[in-house]
Amino acid sequence: MNKEVCLKVKSKFVNKLKSGYPLISKEAVTNVADSVEEGSIVKLVDERNQFIAKGYFGKQNKGIGWVLSSKENVSFDQEFFEKSLKEAIEQRKSYFQSSETTAFRVFNGEGDGIGGLTIDYFAGYYLLTWYSRGIYHFREMIIHALKGLVEFKGIYQKKRFDEKGQYIEEDDFVAGERGQFPLIVKESGVNFAVYLNESAMVGVFLDQRDVRRTIRDKYSKGKSVLNTFSYTGAFSVFAALGGAKKTTSVDLANRSRSKTSEQFTINGIDPETQAIMVEDVFKYFKYAVKKQVKFDVVILDPPSFARSKKFVFSAEKDYKDLLKEAISITEDNGTIVASTNSSAFGMEKFKSFIDIAFKESGSRYKLLEQFSLPEDFKTSKNFPEGNYLKVVFIKKMN
């Protein structure tokens, strides 16, 4: 049985936690001893020892644990996890019935009531991602609950709980039958090759589903499309299937070339007809300006933090300058798809970066449409940082 620890909350954080904010931060409590064990049940009380909420202790890059309930007498037992998972699965019913999309999120951390855990579905396979040793303490009950609620071919897991939130490399198979990889899943009728057994990433970011479909259906026909920080080329594949004249995918990682070629191939597109470049995106921008290469559509989806040999990119500090680079190689009346997954700022701040970038570039613009997380990535209104995705389609005016 996990130990119970009482943590005293500083007065300025009490109302926030009482009103449903789920993250327990180190700054919010007065007495975190080094001896508190990962997975301990924590009871949060105010300075007069009045009960606030109950959760678990689990260090990750965001904080030291998560609130799971506002009830004092709740037990975090088999029944508790079954109820949480059952509700989440019920809410995704329509996704399970789709033949066009066979990859989606089943359980989205604090949005579904348990911070530090996500569960994704890939054509009969489930992938659990644990973001701290604390939540991993409950793994047997959570896996048991999942097994009892769904039919599955296999279950895999990713441990993301070393100090920097990095992935712990090991055999990720948990139960059922091992998958034959790549596993081919569908999204809006498009094929994706995914690998549940390779690294922290499986080959596709499910949170961009609505954006990819929009690029294919509304912005690609007859257009030249540049996809920067392209990873496995998902945006490029959707653009090509939407009738793009040509796609150019640029990413610094060596594996991006073979992974992108694979995604094109399984969708019946010859990768030789597309440009796939292993190159630093910032260097590529300079090359494009020098050669006067311009694109009708430029997709910008950088990591919120990235380090190359000569440069450290942080979305909060550097997104504006990145946008200016993109503006310089976008045709007049072309479209920039600006995306960020940084939880350090909200949509209004993001739009202010866009505004400043265009002003400094001496260009006019029009906001066309915007996206945040899709429905299966359920968020909590009490935790706005959890709704991290911000995507804006921008028209560069002539």
C-alpha cells in the first residue's frame, strides 16, 4: 500500500488548488522532504490543517505530483482507476467506430482526471506513457483496469520519467501479442507507419489530426509546400494527397529521410517525386533566400525547445524570428501554418508573436483559421496549460 503524506499548501496557492487546479508544484507547498517517496498518496491541507485535495507524489518536469480528487475519503484503488478509464473510453466511443481513423488518444492525463498518464490507441494496440515514477507505482491497477475494459491485440508502454522527462530505452512490450512493425494505422483515410517499440516517439503526433486534414482538404491543391521540422513527413504526405504540386520536407535528424520516404510509399506516392532534406531548418531558410526560392505554403511546427550545434531554439524567445524567416520565403497570397506545442504561453501571446513578425517584416497578413487540441485530447478548464497546442493559418497579403 502506498504511504500517505500530508503536505501543507502556502496560503496564496490554496484557492487555486481548491478550485480544481490539478498540478502540485514545489513552490505551492511548504514541506516537501527529500524522504517523500514516489507514488506516495499526498493529502494537501492549508495552514490551518483544513483539507484541500488528495493526489499522488511524482516528480516530473512540470511539478511534484497531481491532484486526483477533492474528496478526503477517496481511495486510489482498482475501482478508482477503472472508473476513470471507463469514463474516458466511453467518451471516445465514436473514434472506436471509425474505419477512417484508427489512431487516437484514449486517455489524456489531467484532462481525464489522472495527470502523468496518457493512453493512445493504434489499430488494436494500446500505448501507455508514464511521466513519473509516481504514477508508475499504480501501473498494475491501471493495466489491470484497461485489460478489463477493452479488447486489445497488445499493450505497450513508454517510461518518460528520468529527470528531464526523457524516454527510458527498453523493450516496451507489456501484454497480449507483440506487434509486427511498422504497424499501419489510418488517419482521415491516410496511412501512417507507427513503431510502438523503438523510441519515445512512435512516428506521428496524433494531436495534429485536424490540422493535417485541413492542409489536405483546403490548402494544398496545385501548391508548392515547405514542411519544416518535418519529423516523419506527416504534413507533407497530407499535402501531396491534397494535390500539392511538390512538397519539400526539411528536418535535421538523419532518420527523417527514411521515415518520410516510408510514409509516402505506404500511401502510394513515389518519394523520389518529393524533396526530402536532412538539414538544419535555419540554414535551409538562408539557402532559400539566397536562391530566391519561394513557397505557396510554409508549415512551421518546431519543437518548443531544440538544440543544434550552433543554436538553441526556444519557442517563447525565438518563434517571432522563425516566423520572419518563413515570411521571407512565402509567396504573396501564400499561407503560413504556424504551430507550437509550448505550454509556456497562450493563443493571444502566440498571435502577438505573429503580429510583431509581420510588422517587422513590413508585410500585411490575415488570420484565416486556428486550431487547438482535437476532441480526444481532453483538457481541463482548470488547467489551461494542458491545452498546449496552438495552430494558426495565416495568409501573407501582397
